[in-house]
Amino acid sequence: MPINKVLLIEDESDIALIIQNILDMQQIETIVAPDGTTALELLKQHQVQGVIMDLNLPDMGGMELHDRIIATFPELEGKFLFMSGYDIDNELEAVLQRTRNLFIHKPFHLDKFRQAVESLLSR
């Protein structure tokens, strides 16, 4: 039985399914949201230990969503694993330093992703 639960915010359904399967193998329950609006609604219904999210979502920017989540669920501060196929820019670098959140570049190696998730859930 999973003891950890995360919210995965990923708009590409194939990628979301792959990540969900990886997390299942790690005994981590995964709630999946395809966009920021759905993510905010799901967080009202589920208590999670971390958030794994793509930074490029169809309805709002990743940093905007992060700030909205933290405003409502401050216990999730520092418990984000951001994902993106783009390189880290100055704005994201500043956010990562300020918030102590994690970042992984897509596509990622399975072992590197598993390590990032373990680090996320140990916070």
C-alpha cells in the first residue's frame, strides 16, 4: 500500500502515464492533473507530500501555478519537482534558489528521476 502521494501536473497524457507507472513501481500514489486549474481543484480534495509538475502548461505558467499553490497550501513550500524540456533560465534559477525546489530536465534518465523523487519525498 502506498504511503506517499504526489500530485503530477502534466498536460501530455503519454508522459503523464509513463511517470505515473514509474511512481507506481516506487509505491507512490499519483493524482494526475492535465492543467493548473484541475491541479488546484485536486489539491482541495487530496493531501499530497509533493508536487511534480511540468512548467509549460496550457492554462497558466508554471511559476504562476506554483505561487497559487503555495498561497493556499503553504505546507508544500519546497516540495516541488519541476520538469521542462527547456533549459533553466534566470527567472527559474532564482525561483529554485529561493524556494529550494528541485528541477529535472526532460527527457530524463529513469534513475535520475527516481533519485529526484526520493529527494522530494524526503523533505
